[in-house]
Amino acid sequence: NQIGNGNLVAARAKGNAAEQNGNQIRCYNCRGVGHYAKNCTVRLRGRDAAYLQTHLLIAQKEEAGIQLQAEE
């Protein structure tokens, strides 16, 4: 491709560049392939009471200076 002053320019790739080189895009929300998180139709998982309770206990132990076990 040439522009008016005679300089050559590379043709712009259509679509996602990741698809051009064999890689597929992956959604950070659902970990699905073929779309971005902003276009994801899967609802984000809510943080339920068990999740919040676990993280509260971890934070309290860290604040108190208690050594955490590997499974925590």
C-alpha cells in the first residue's frame, strides 16, 4: 500500500491481532475464549457470605500477627 507521498505503509490487519498469529483472546471474567470481558454475557460471581467470612478471618489473623497455615 502506498500513500500520496510514495511511502509504503503496512496493510492494517482486520480483526484482532491475536487471532492473526494463532492465539485466541480469552475473557478475564468467565475465562472463555473468543471475547473480551467487556463483551462477556456471563454475570460476575457474587461474593457470598462464605467468601467474605473467609477473607475476614484471614485479614483478622494477619492483623493480629498470627502465622497463616498453607491451607488458609
